Amino acid sequence: MIKKYIWIILIIFFSSQYSQGKTFVVCKSCPISSIKEALKIAQDNDTILVKKGLYKEGNIVIKKQIKLLGRDYPVIDGEKKHEVITVKAHNVLIKGFIIQNSGKSDIEDIAGVKFNRVKNGRIENCIIKNNFWGIYFAACKNGVIKNNKVIGPASLKYLKHAFGSTIETNFGNGIHLWHCKNMLVEGNHIKGHRDGIYFEFVKKSTIIRNVSEENLRYGLHFMFSHRDNYIGNTFRKNGAGVAVMYTKYVYMADNRFEYNWGGASYGLLLKEIYDSYIYHNVFYKNTTGIFADNTNRTVIEENNFVENGWAIRIWANSQDNLIKHNNFIANTFNVVTNSFQNPNKYTENYWSDYKGFDLNRDGIGDIPYRPVSLFGYLTENYPQSVILMRSFLIYLLDLTERMFPMLIPSKLVDEKPLMRPFKW
């Protein structure tokens, strides 16, 4: 019996030794001087350790389950000709590199690093700069993109004229996921791409604690990507803000949407969104905080809307949504819509321009608040009328509205406006 246990222990020991594999060191003065040379001799479970230096090796293709580790941030340069690294094997880890200067193509999505149809691919602690597409995962599962800096070639000088123009086509996305599942995108900083983070057909994935700023179009853009979680991210100064489209079961919490200004810019654009939850977010100084187009059965709860042009623009095709316990502070317009028939529920929100009173001191205003003004309705249907803002004519319109509140339909009313900001 004892011999049997000894054999089991020996088998486990040698199996673990084998699974750890060998380590091959690459440097300019080493016996192995190139990454491609190391890849030829490496086997599954081996590690390739690359020391500091500049490596120009064309397209590096990884077809073995290895760890590619950089020491002191060696530079892998695509010379503006090639996809820099292409991964075609499961269980590959890339960590600690500067990966730069990919090629560019109008017919191929050439990236700094591309993982293609693999499981358990990981890229961590890398600087991905001046590439057409930054990090690209296609048809992958269980991948991790963590603590990378993804800096694209687009600068702020393009932002003013980029959205909707041909300038966009000159740049790819920073982090791009297509047909993926169970992915983690955590702690990355993305800047200077077309879209900072782009998802298409991505399911059951988590995007957490990323900063996406100064991208030409969207800081985050996703379509047909169900049951994903977006938590603790910051989307700042992007050409068109954030766009969420054709998706169900979205959870967005503790994010910041700020300084997204422009004629077609939103803190958060919701288009054909169903059964989702938007919670504990801050919308600060955006042209529009949330623009909801055909958004249904969604809860917008405990968010701060501060100093936006429009806090919420919600179209008549958006129904059965709950807007509750939010703080609307110093926005030009709190809520606007393109129709008086807008069946959504507003309740227990704080509105900084509420002029009511609280005689029984229960913290709830005794007079309902009407978040949609006649002028707001007018500007939504006739945008040119915004030039009348703060004019005497609008003063008279507001006065008429206060005298005849029935001009605003009852469904566009917060029956329980809070007297003080909701604490969350």
C-alpha cells in the first residue's frame, strides 16, 4: 500500500515538473537572439523570457501554448508593415512588452496583438502603441485583457471633425472583441483610437476599472452583446461618448461618463436596449447624459446627472422604464422627449430646480415635479429653437407652464420629488 502511494506522489511530482516546461531566454547577446528562433524550439508549457531590446521580426505567430514574458519592457516593432503578434494557440500569456507600429490595411484588421479562435488567451501589463488596431480577440473564450496601456495614433486634433467622417476609417479600435464569451477586460487605459473598447456578439463578459478617453468616436461601443457587466469604468472626452446598441441584460454600475461634448455626443446612447440596469453612475458635463431610443424595461436608478446639457433624452418608443432615486443637478434640461405619450415611471428623484415645499417634513415634495418643460419639448422637436434660450419669450412660456401645469401630461411627472439629494 505504501509503495502505491509513493508511485502516485512520484507521478504527480514529475507531471508537475513536465507541465512547468523549460525557459528560453532571448536577448541580442544570448545564444537565442530572436523571438521567432525561440518559438521554433519551444514546446507547449514552455516560457520564453525576452530581455530589454528592440525586436523587428515581422509578424510573430504563436502556435504553441507558451508564456511570452518581457523583462524591462522589450520593444516588438511591426515597422508599420505587419501584424505584430498573432496568437493561434490556447493558453498563451503575453506580458510585459511594448508592442508598436503595426501595419495598416483597408481589407484586413491588422493589430498590435491578435488572438484568433483560442481559449484562455491573456495579455497583461503591456504598452500597445501606434497600431492600427490595438488588442484584437476574434472568436475567443475565457480571455483576459488586463492592465495594458493602449495608445493609438489619433490625437485630439482629429476629434473636432472625426465623427461621421472618413477620418474615422484611418484608425482601428483600441480593444476589439468579436464573437467572444466569458472575457475579462480590466484595468486598461485606452486612448487615441476610433472606438476605445468595441464589442460585437460578446456574451457573459466583464469590463471593469478601465479608462477610455480621447477616442475619435466612442469610448465604449457594443452591439448584440448580451449579459455583460460594465463596472467602475471612466469614459472621458470621447468624440461621441458611449454607445450601447441592440442588446439585452446590460448591467452598468459605478461608471463615470464625463466631458463628452459635441453635436452628436452622448454620455450614454441606448439604442434598442432591453431589460437592463443602470446604477450608481455619474454623468458629468456631457452634451447629453443618457439618450434612450427604443429602450425598454430598463431601470435607471441612483445615478448622478450633473451639469449636462440634457440629462436624459428619452424618445416615445422607449417604454416601461423606471427612473428612480437619481439626482438631477444643474442640468440645462433634465428630461426631454419627442412626444407627450411617454409611458415611463419617474419617482423619488432629486431635481435641483424643484420649487415645491414639504409641509409634513417627510423629505418628499408635496407638489409633483414636471421634469419635461414645454421649451424642452420644443427644442427636441425643433432644434433651432434652442437659440431662444433665456429669452423673454421663453420666460413667458415658463410662466404659462407654471400657471397651467396640465399642459404637461401626467405620465411625465415625478409624484414624489425628493427635497434633498439622494445619498447612495
